[in-house]
Amino acid sequence: MKAETKILSIIVPCYNEAESIPYFYAEAVKQETFFHERDVELEFIFVDDGSRDGTVAAVKALREQDERVHLVSFSRNFGKESAIIAGLEKAIGDYTVLMDADLQDPPAILPEMYGYIEEGYDSVATRRVDRKGEPPIRSFFARRFYGLMRKISKTEIVDGARDYRLMTRQVTDAILAMKEYNRFSKGIFGWVGYRTKWIEYENVKRVAGETKWSFWKLFLYSLDGIMAFSTAPLSIASVFGFLFCVIAFVFMIFIFVRALIYGDPVAGWPSMMCIISLIGGVQLLCLGIMGQYMSKMYMEVKDRPKYLIKEEF
């Protein structure tokens, strides 16, 4: 008896990717033969994250020739994390896979990824083994970020990990069960657990267009990851507070003894100002750390929607 046909939902977050979408679709459909042999049908979910170019028009053009193509278009730019969760919520597939439209996530390795799912893995994740084509400064700080996360977080976040990940419905539902507003998918993937197979591949250049991730955006995104999956910064603030209380107490005794011996309270004024400035800076740093966590809590309790849809089909 023929096995029941399953569905693989290919989720593609897009922001100003009109040039890349036709290339991506052409490469993705090349994998149809493999999946048809395994009674797996494909569906494409392009999530337009408030693009200002012809992204929506490009998806509509694909829809005219392929009814498996679907569009979720946001009312404005909400960010890639919102696009990811929107795609997962709209997907009906027995399996879901997240991919970028610029072909930096090669569709050609989809058959290999699905093969590991057939072996019993719950998800198959990918990571780059090199960062060719990236600015050296960005590569340096990216590696430092992953190294830091390994030390301060209990959640596994692999260096070079991509969002390119094939998951079973069970894993997808587990991710959807996490309702937080401030999302960091790389951490969420690790937090939910399940048996994961990692596939390595060399960095691939974009097929068209330019990256939307500036150094500043990546920096802010890394802060989101640290705040979302570690309380270490709060502990650091506490350590600073305790350390400088001890320093202040010791310095107080030093000033008192010096005044008794030399009777000159004016001496040492420059060093005193330096110490006061240092302590003030540390206090502001600690307040800033606590403020970051409070801002995340503030956005969570507002319970705003993660995205608003302007158009979908």
C-alpha cells in the first residue's frame, strides 16, 4: 500500500529580496524529484517582512505558475524573528525548513538533511565552517559572541549556526509553544532540545542583492541573544556592586588614617575624582544592564502581536 503523502513546508523570510526570489525558487524545485520519490510534497511560504522593492510582486508571479507558493506580507518591517515565527505558524507541513532567499542556504543539501530525518533525527541544523566573504571585523566579533554564549548560557548555541534547519512537526510545535515577544531563534532551537544532526558546509555568497545585516544590527541582535538566554550580565552587575563596596570601604579607612597622620584632607583630590568617576561609570553600567532586562520585560507584558499581516494567500 502506498505511503501517505507528507508535506514539507519551505519557509523563506524575505526583506527586499525581489532579485533573489526567482533564483531561489528555481534551485528549490530542482529537489522535487527526490521528495516525490518519498511521497513528500513541497509548499513554499514566502514571508515578506515589509519589503520596499518588488518582493511581493515576485512572489505573486511565482504563484501564477505554482499554487504551492504562498505569501504572508507584513504591514511594515517587524524583523526576521517575526518573519520566522509567522512562517512556522502558517506552515501546515509534517516537516518545516527555514531558508534564506539569497541562496546562502543551499537547497541542494535538502535531500541530505531529509535523509537524516528518515534515520530518526528530530531536526537537522546547518553551520558554516568558514566565513569567507565576510568583513574580518564582523567575523572576529561573531566568534567572540559564540564563545561568550557558550560560557554564560546553558543553551547550546553553535558557532557558525544558520537558521537553515529542517524540523519535524513535533519540534515545530515545541518552538511555537514558546510565546515570548523578544525572540532569538538560534537560542530557541537549542533550548527546545530534541535529537539534532549538524551538517557543515562552506560559506556561500549571495546570489543577488546585498545583506541587510549591518554591524550595528548584528550587535543589537547579539545583545538580544545574551539577554534572552543568560542572566550572567545581572550577576556581573552584582559582582561589580559588591567589589566597589569593598573598595570604597578600604579607601575610606585609608583616607581616615591618612588624615590622622598628615592632617591634609585636600591632598589626593585628583585621585579621588578619578575613583568617583570610575564608580559612577560602573553604577551607570549596572543600571544599563538592569534597564535592558526591564525593557524586555516591558515589551513582554504589553503582549503586543509579533507582526501584523497586510496581505496573504
